[in-house]
Amino acid sequence: MVLNFIWIGFFLIGFAVALARLFQGDLTIFTQVLTGIFDTAKTGFDISLGLVGVMSLWLGLMKVGETAGVIQLFARAMGPFFARIFPEVPRGHPAGGSMVMNFSANMLGLDNAATPLGLKAMKELQELNPHKDTASNAMIMFLVLNTAGITLIPTSVIAIRQAMAVDQGLVGFNAADIFLPTLIATFISFMSGLVAVAWVQRINLFSAPVLVFVGGFIAIMAAVFGWLHSYPPELMSRYIGLLGSGVILSIIVMFIAVGAWRRINVYEAFVEGAKEGFGVAVQIIPYLIAILVAISVFRTTGCMDFVVQGIAAGVAALGLPTDFVPALPVGLMKTLSGSGARGLMVDVLKTYGVDSFEGKLAAIIQGSTETTFYVLAVYFGSVNIKKTRYALSCGLLADAVGLVGAILVGYWFFK
């Protein structure tokens, strides 16, 4: 519903501004708007088709990992950590397994599997809920961590950047250079959401599984920081891209190697999963085109420039740099709509370039923030929860901290 109002508003406000410019003597404004609509619709279609190969590849590999049991092993490894932060969920309850699998799928970029697993987990948590119209503590913790979950591989963002890099004539472009910044930004968001909910629910985070998880992650990040800190930004960017590519390739090889070791038909498992890739890529075509043409009207008439300049003026008044402002609308939109934020990210990549600071920052924000309103509406709506308590406030807090963290991380790595 919110996206519906935003979409209509982009057109109506853009048309009103276009009329004002026409009365001021700009006789080409309507032609510019119409040309922008047609060009942007073609761009959305081309980008979506460009995703077919990458999404088929990744979903095929994820199917191999699932069939080989690697994803399930990852879920079991995370089990002790989640048992501590969900004390109301009995050990061995099906909800625990579904939640861990949901987070595991999100971390590995398996969005199509994460949502069904999340809905299943919510249904199982509802079975433990004594008040069926009110969100339980476990539900709220699950929802907030879901919206602020750590992203290990931002698959769709990398795929879009790679597709657009080809269109922009970039040779040898490494679309995975946002891997480490995105990982760190999502960890910041995850920890802020975890601490906020734990504080309200009076959960003791100073337990061995939690400390091992948090401490281990921080230690790894500190080691990476120590390694990269002495390098200039350009060389640092190359090493980040190398690290991102290396980690992703290692995961791919691990899935295939474990599948071969367990004597499954890796090829058939890959083909079965890859078949879903075409459907996923085609499915986003209408959503991407819809939001892109609305943004085109809003931008061509100058409305987007007014918004960005207004934010930039406020930021400049505080004495802060303003080169991050063009990417900021991506984060603001992401809380409302994933497809809307994706459209804004594509617009930034197209306007400033895939390899620009603004483009990289927009990609980091897209990969490290979540559609809070959408997730809460769908997940709570699936079990008829009407009283969400403090879930929205904690979720938005995690989003806000994550957005600030994404901006700061983007500066640290790419400036």
C-alpha cells in the first residue's frame, strides 16, 4: 500500500512540476519525460534479462549446497547462538530449525528460500505463543534480526552491477568489491537490532555462544582491517574485490566438493536449481520497470534533484561531506520497498556510474538494509498478529544504524 502511494506520487508530482516548467517556457519538457519513460523501461528489461544467467548460476549452486547438506550443517553450527537469544523456544522445537535455516538462507543470498522458511518459522512460533493476536518475544527477536540479518553474499546486487558494468563498457570490472563493506554494514545493523531487542527483553548477551559468535566476527574483521589499513584506497579496493571473489569462489567449490564427496548427482542438482533462476529474473521485470519509469518521471522533471539538493543542504549545514547524498534515497526507500530501492540503486548506478563512489555506496546500502515494513506486514500477517508491540521501532532503529554504518564503511573503503 505504501509503495502504491509512492508510485502514484512520483507520477503526479512529476507531472505537476512538468506543467510548471511548461508554463515557464520549457517547451521540450514533456518530450524529455516521455523519452525518459521509454528509455528507462528498456533499461529495466535489459537489466532483468542480464540477471537470468547469474541468478540461474547461483540458484543452481545453492541447490547443490542444499542437496549436499552444507546449508543444513551451517544451520546446525548456528544453533547454539540462536538457542541463547530465543530462550522461549524449547530446544529441539521445529521453530528453532526453521529460524536458523531462514537466517542461513539470507546470509547466503538465497532469498527465494528464505521467505518460505521465515513464514514457516513464524507459524511454528505462533504455536508457542499464548496470546495469538500479540507478537511474542521470540517473534519480535526473529523479525528484527530477519530485517537486520547479516548478508554474506549480496547476490542480486552483484549481478546487477556486473550487468550494468557491461553496458557501461567497463572491462575487467569486479562487481564483488562491495562484498566486505556490505558484510560489515549488515553486521552493524544486526548487532544494533540484537542489542535493542535483548535490552527490552532482558536477555543476557554475555553468554559463551553469543560472545563466540560476536567476538569471532569482530576478530576476523579486525584482522582484515589491520591488513588493509596501510594501503591507499585504490589498492584497498582491489584487495577487497580479490577477497570477495575468493570467498564466493571458495563457497562454490566447497558446495561442489562436498556434493561429490557425498556422491550426489551434482550436475542434476545444479540444473534443477538453475531452472528457478529464469523464473526469478523474469518475475522482477514488471516490478523493476514500474518503479524505474516512475523514478524517471520524478528525475526528468527535476524533482529528484530538489530532494537530493535539499538533503545535501541540510548535511552541508552540519559541516559534513555531501557526496554520499545521491545514494541516501536508496536506504530511505529500502525500509518501504525492496523493488523501489532496487530501482533507485539502478538509477544511481546509471547516473553516476557503476564504479563511482556514489554507485558503490548505493550498492552497499541496497545489500545491507532490509524492507522492514514489508517483512513485518507479511510475516505478522501470515499468522494474524495485530499487536506488534515494539517490533517496528527496534527494526527501524536497526535500519537507521545500519544505514549510517553503511555510509561510514563506504567512506572507509572507497574514499
